[in-house]
Amino acid sequence: MSEPVDFQKQMDVLRRVYLEQLPIRVRQIEALWQATCDGTCTQEGLHVLHKSVHQLNGSGETFGLAEITASTHYLEAVVKDLLLHDRAPTPEERVKVLIELSVLKVYSIEPDTALPEPDLWQVASPEPVFAEAFVTPTPPDEPRTAPTVLIADDGTFLRKKVALSLQAIGFRVFEVDNGLKALDKAQEYHPDIILMDVMMPVMDGLEATRHIRKAESIQEIPIIIMTVKNSLEDVQRAFVCGINDYILKPFSQEHLLERINVWLANA
């Protein structure tokens, strides 16, 4: 029998890894922002910048780092507007973004020997398998003793936090970082419920939902969308695609568990 998951210990590890990776991420964002100000950043580069800031913002919320969340929230809003209106940043935006990037640099930390052993923080690898270190996959034709949850979100730290919190109370968890992988995992393991982000690479969450609803063997699986997209049009579009529930980020673990239990009870 596997050892119980120490949720707080694992969250401390994830938070530390996040802070150690922060300087690298900030430098990448800084370089893309400088290119944007110089007029040398392509549209693709702007999309990369937006995605990087969006992920950083979500992770800051996950770990309760208010200053990081505030700084990246402004950054994300500016970059989104640049993309939407195909414009250059104003002088005021250029200065304020540089200030916000300086704030982010304050939160960098240096690695030290007190970190847990590497097998506890595989999140640092390009293809993290953190949750699956605690879950033995069960083929679809074998009995399961606990509800199985598939989490699809390209925000590594939020995904890990949700996975760990669910594992700590007995759920079996599988994780993926894009919609195409979500479709593949759903077909392979037939989870009891799917938690799906909207904005993901390769295939977004709404497209993945449409494919799942067309696949006879998995079309009845409840799907809960977890997203920052909060307009009425976003919500309506998601329900038209076939989702069952819609949760706005950031959310409490208690609220998420409540919604999961509702749909498991109705399955």
C-alpha cells in the first residue's frame, strides 16, 4: 500500500520550486517585453508572452502570493489589450511594466541543500509526473475503489495543487497539460469526472469537450471547466460545447470539492 500523501509538505515543495523558477520566467518575460517595446516582437511572440504571464499569474494565486498576482494581473491585461487592438505599448505602460517586473524579481530565491529529494519534486522536469508517483493506473476493465479525476490544465502549479488536495482525501488523479492529452487519457482510463481548463496549447478545453461528447464510450463523463474567462459569452460558449459546470479561477478547494461531489452523486 502506498504511503499517504503529505499535502502540506508537497505544497511547500511546489511553492519553493515555483519561486526558484521565477527568475528564469521573469527574464523570459522581460526579453519578450523589450522586443515588444522595440517593435521586433512578432504576433506569435506576443502570444507566448501572454501565455507566460497568464501561467505566472495563476501560480501566484495558487500559492497566495498577492504581490506576484497583482503584478502579473496588470501585465496580463496590458499584453491582452496589445493583442486585441494590434497596437504598441504606450510610454506609461512601458514604464509600469518594468516596475512590475522589478517587483517580481524580489521574490526569487536561491536553491539550497534543504530541498527534499528529487523524487518529491518532479514538477521541475519538462514533463512533470508528480501526481502519478502516488497513483497506480487502473485499466478500465478493473474495479476501482475510489473516484478517478482527470485534471487538464497547462498551469503546472495550480494543477499540482488540485491534484494533491484530491489525492490527500482519497481520489485517484491523472494529470495532463493540454486538451488532446485529456481526450486520450479519458478514452484510456474512463475517469469519473474531468476538470478542464479552457486556454491550453495543442487543443483547448472546449474543443476537447466537443470531442469527448462525440465519443460514445466517454460522452457521459461530467466535465467541470476551471477558468479565468468570466464573460457571459464565455460561459454560454462552454455550455454549448457540452460542459456540466463552470468554476472561475481563483477558487477555494472547498468549493471545487463541493462541485465534484455534486456531479459524482448525479453520475
